[in-house]
Amino acid sequence: MNITAEQIKELRDATGISVMQCKKALEESNGDMDKAREVLKTIAAAQAEKKADRELGGGIVTSYIHSNKKMGVLLAVNCETDFVAQNEEFVSAANQIAMHIGAMQPADVTELLDQPFIMNPEMTIKQVVEGLTQKTGERVEIGSFVRYSI
């Protein structure tokens, strides 16, 4: 099957994954967008597993304070370098995960990783983290978090 540039662009816009990975996923799925997304998720999990032994030397601490000022979250998200830690997409994902923690109240990191992501229930938080690993090329991990409420 011949994959068009429009198909590649559509998948890239939807996922943020590199053009070459999108093209490979579309070729493997014979142009089916849903199957291509599943292929990309499988690739992301494999890439995250390969990078699991890399040292985490960078990261950010982010916060979420609910609009009523009665609940807040502090979250540490780790990566390999400060360069990636300052990436707009990395920071945005960390902020969204902090908001997720505020809403879903996971007891610990293990429970958090298994929860469906509130911004996209088709993905778990673990898949969001694996996607960041795939996009940045670095190991990304949820360090720790604390949720306060009154």
C-alpha cells in the first residue's frame, strides 16, 4: 500500500511522534490510522523498556492547585537531561499528570501508572510516560508526588 504524506502528517499531528516512526507505523498497519496508533504504542513501550537502565539526572517539580484553593499536588517527573526537562511538551505532560493526580487521587506511583489518563481515557498514565520517552528519546519516569487537600 502506498502511504501518502497527508496520512503521515495526520498521524504525526495526532501523536507528536517523528515522521519516520509514523511512516513505519502506517506501512505496518496498511494505512489504518487506529492500527498505526497501536503500533506506535507498542514501539513506545519497547523503547521505554530499552532505556530503563539509563540514569535519571534531570527533571522538574511541578504543581497543580485547584481553582477553589482547597486541593493541591506537587509532582516530580524525572528524565535524563535538563534539556528535555525544559521541553514544552515534557512540562505540559507533567502539568497534566499533576492535574490527573488531583482529580483521581491515586495512593502511590504504581496505582497512578495503571490509571486511565483523564485527558485521554484510551491511554494509561504509564502509556503517557512511555510516549514521552518515545518523543524525547530519553528515559522518563514519575518520581514522586504528594496530594494535599482541606
